[in-house]
Amino acid sequence: MSKIEPTLAAPMAPSRIDFAAVLARQSERDARIAALRPANKERLFDGLTAAGITHVTVSFDGYGDSGQVESIEAYAGDAEVTFPKTQIAYAALTWDDPEVEMRALSLEDVVEQLAYDLLSDTHGGWENNDGAYGEFCFDASARSIHLEFNERFTSSELYTHDF
């Protein structure tokens, strides 16, 4: 009888990472970010209204681990208009600093940032695998943001036969 060497690697040592603490820190950070959103939306809608913009549409598309905003269009009624050069305050958290950072961004940049934030919050990973596409409507008069989200997926059906 010959001796056979094991083919499986030895088990890994248990992780020393406190996953509960990591998740608790992330949850607290998410809550802080969510608390900033209402004031950011108010400043955006005030800026859009002051510029005479009634609504903004944002189209996005992503798949294969890559996604982006495809277009941002501003309207005054039915007429497409250009964004003014106006800048407004936008409150944000950065990864390496727990303090709130106030940034001066253009109206268009705030629209884009909010679209990415809302996509991340509602459909994290929207750009992965088969991805997703859709459109936001920022309605300045109703002071609301509407998202139409289309998720792509590959499907398969199993058929078996015995003969």
C-alpha cells in the first residue's frame, strides 16, 4: 500500500475581523449620509426653480461591471434648456474623514451626484453583470425625484429527458 499525500489545503485560521463592528460602522455612516440628503435636495430644487428649470431627466446605463450617466437634460416646460453656471452647496462625507464636507457644485453636478447616490442606495451593483438602465426625473415643481429602473438578467430553463 502506498502513502497518498492530502490534496486539500489546511483550513484557514479564523478571521480576526470583527464583522459586526464593521457593519455597525457602515450602518452609522449610511445613516449620516441619508440625513444629509433632504437639505441637499432642498438646495437643488431651490436652485432649479430659481433658474427657471421645471424638470431634469437623467439617463443611465451599465453592465459588465461598468456603468455611467448617459445624459442629463434640463427643461423649462417642454423646451430643453442649458444649465446655468450657478453653484450651490452640497454636503457630503468622504471615506477618510468623518466630518461633513461642504462642496460648491454646479446644479448639473448635484443632479448627477444625487442620481449616483440614489442608484447606489436603491440598487447597489446596478452596473454589474447584465446590469441595468433607466431614467430619473427631477421634478422641480413637485420637488420630487422619480426613478424608472430596468434590471437586466440572464435566465435559463432546465429541461430533462429520460429515454
